[in-house]
Amino acid sequence: MSFLRNRGLFGISLLTLAFLSACEAEKPTYVSLMLHPAALQKSYNRCVEQVADAGFPCEIVLRAQADFTELSNQREQDPERFGARVLQEEENSVYLKKGFDSAWQAYQKVGESKHTLEALKQMRLELDQRESSYKTSVLSVKILLSVIAATSMV
């Protein structure tokens, strides 16, 4: 029994390592850098030391570093205001989620009534816009919390 448990942990560890290796091989995105300050720092060092190859997205890395630094400075200068910003963005996410959910329910009920093709396209467009707004808001919250986590360790 212990052998199977250890084997299962080894398998999970191996999968985690493979996943992390695959992530490491990919080019970093703005969002992934903003959510992972250690990876951002590593990529930034790679760019400023001019070790990066031509295919490495140093422009994105530099923009993410500047934005992350700006957010860190805002938190340092006025922690209460920064915390209020996080709470406001979380409230906004809840509001946007409710809007998305109601648009989704309306879109699912399309089969119950007759709509024109144009009306269906409009409903789908609204649904997609609400989903995008909601996901953007959630991402903003995650980035703000990433800043808090990174600056709390200092």
C-alpha cells in the first residue's frame, strides 16, 4: 500500500515537472509574467543581460516589468488605497459575473422562442463581451493579489 502511495506521488511529481518544463520552454506572455513575479524577474534579467535570443519577447517582458513595478510602488506608497483597489476590482468581478450569468441564461433559452438570425448574433456578441469583461476583471484581481504576495515577502 505504501509502495502504491509513493508511486502515485512520484507520478504526480513527474507530471508536475514535465508541466513546469513545458511552461519554461514556452515564450512568456504578459499575463503569465504578471502572475508569476519570479518568472518575470528571471525573464527581465535575461533581457537586460542581453542573453535573450531574437525570438524572446523582451518588449513584453520590459512592459510587464514596468507595470509590475508601478503596481508595487502604488502598494508601497499607499497600502490602504491599493487594498481598496483590490476590493473594488473584486466587487466589479462579482457584478460582471452576474451579468455574464444572466446573459448566458438568456442565450440558453434561445431555443424556447423564435429569434431572427441577427438577434441571435447580437445575443452571442453580448454574451462574448460580458464573458471577456468578467475574465479581464478576474485577471486584474489575480494580478493585484500577485503584487501583494510578491511585495509581502520583502
